[in-house]
Amino acid sequence: GIITGCGKGGTKTEEKKSSENNQGVIEIKLSHSSPATNDRLETACQAFKKYVEEHTNGRVKVTTYPASVLGGEREQLEGVQMGTIQMAALSTGPFPGIFPEIMVFDMPYLFPQDTRVVYKVLDGPVGQEISDLLLKKTGVRNLAFGENGFRHYTNSVRPIKKPGDMKGLKIRTMENPAHMAIVKALGGSPTPMAFNEVYSALQTKTVDGQENPISLIVSMKFYEVQKYLTLDGHIYNPYLLIINDKFYNSLPEDIRKVIDEGAKVWQKVEREENQKQIEAGMKVLKNAGMVITELTPEELEAFKQATKTVYDQFKSQIGEELLNKVIKAV
Ligand code: EAX
């Protein structure tokens, strides 16, 4: 028989760069967990695709994979780490296993509900330091911080106005130990679960509630199966636009530059569209008959006090120096 494709020597296949396909085009898979429609994350990823493809004259092809089609956030992160997926836009949810320092952003009520404060920290030297550390420790490069947003509690049992109201409620959290600890500190029972399973878990009442930013409560239609919303903003959740660093470094310099610029476009579109989606989304939630609880500063303080222990629980994993640096930067 004829043996093809595995000989030694300079065949065409062997000469091409590992980042290129047979036509010499560099292909990038860009994965995330938000819905393919009615959600700003896919809009931002399309803007990235458009920018990169246009500015590389077709030398790069970007394909987006929304709605967890390549697996949950944990599988997507593993994929980027291994290089089977080149890029992903992920929340902090799946990172602690390989990079516990990321949980600095998962500390309860760290940020005031003011995006100006958040952007200053994420886009400043502290944000850069965290991205550098991530790269050094995991081989995953963060190109930009986007916005999942301030996370709020929803449930189908009762309004939550004070920490005691959480008592006994089963709350789905991300597979992130800090998030679980927060729910526990409030007296709830945390149930970690992948994002794409949440709607049906709420519908079948496997869990009573969950916590997510407004945009996802709307685009994932959680409001159809949840009655109560408390706007406590316990966590500001960034998205990390990540790329496998080995792949990134295999690219010609001019293409790396376009990708860096494309990440800035992605960030701008994502944050702006998120703000619009929140505004429109609040109307959707009200019209759907959700009972929305806003907390007074005093009420919010009670939640802060009840969850203070979480900082002590995680400070050695995060690193006390880094934790204090972020607190100071806020
Ligand atoms: O893509 O799992 C969650 O609740 C996150 O907000 C989601 O992964 C974001």
C-alpha cells in the first residue's frame, strides 16, 4: 500500500506553520457560554472577528462558538490551556483550579456598584499584574477584561432583604469556591453547576435560586422561572478574553498586533453593549413581573458584615499582598 502523510523530509504539510490550515490561513476558535443571540458577548466576539479578519486581509479566520457548544467554562478553559481552542471569553468561574489568585475578584462586596471604579482597577497596573501572573503560572494570556457584570441573587421562594432571608435556600453557584463560600456565609446552601444546566435546574426546582448579572438573567431567560431579584451586586465579575500563549507566540508580529487591537475593540463593544442590555433588561424583568429588591446602604452593610469571613478564608490562597493591593486600588 501507499503510505502518505507520514514520511520524513520537507513535505508541504510539514513546512507550514502549526497555526495555519492547508490553505495557509490561521484559524482561531473563539468560545464562550453566552447565548448566540440577544446577548452582548457574542456581539463583541463578532466585532473582534470582523476587526481581525479585515485587518489581516483574510490571513486569519475567526469562528465564534457561543452557548457552551465546546463545553462548559471549565472545559473551555482546559481547551485554551491545551491549545485545542485558541481563544475564549470566560468569567472568573473556572479559573481558581489553575489560578487561585483570580479569586481576588470574587471577594464579596469588594467593588462599589460603580463601573468607573471597576474599570480603573481592571485596566490599571493591578489588573495588568494579575494578567501577567496568570500568564506566568498557566500559559494562558489575558488580552482584555470585559464585563459579565455585578452579580445579583434571584430565587423562586421569597424576597431577600437581609442575610437571614437566604437561610435554607439552595442557590446554584459557579464551580468557584469563593462563590460557594459567600452563599454559605449568608446561610444558603450552595450548589455548584455548569452554566448551561442552570435554566432547567431552576425550572425543575432542583435549586431555589442562582446569582448572575442582569444581562444573563435576561438573555438566559432565568426570569421565566425566578420570581425575586435582589440587586446586591455581591461580586463584580469580569470576563477574561484569553488566548493560548504558545499559539499567540507562534503568530507573526503584525498579526499579534492586530489581535491585541481587536481585543480592545472587543472590550469597548462588550462593555458598552452590556450597559445597554442592562437598561433594556431591567424593563424586561419588571414587565415579566419580577419582584425587584433594592437595598439601602444600611441593608447592604448587613450583607457585607455577614460575608466578611470569606476574605479570611481565601486570603492565603489569593496571597495577602495581592488582596491588599486590590482593596487599596478600589
Ligand atoms: O459566562 O456560570 C455563570 O453563572 C457565569 O456568569 C457564566 O459562566 C458567564
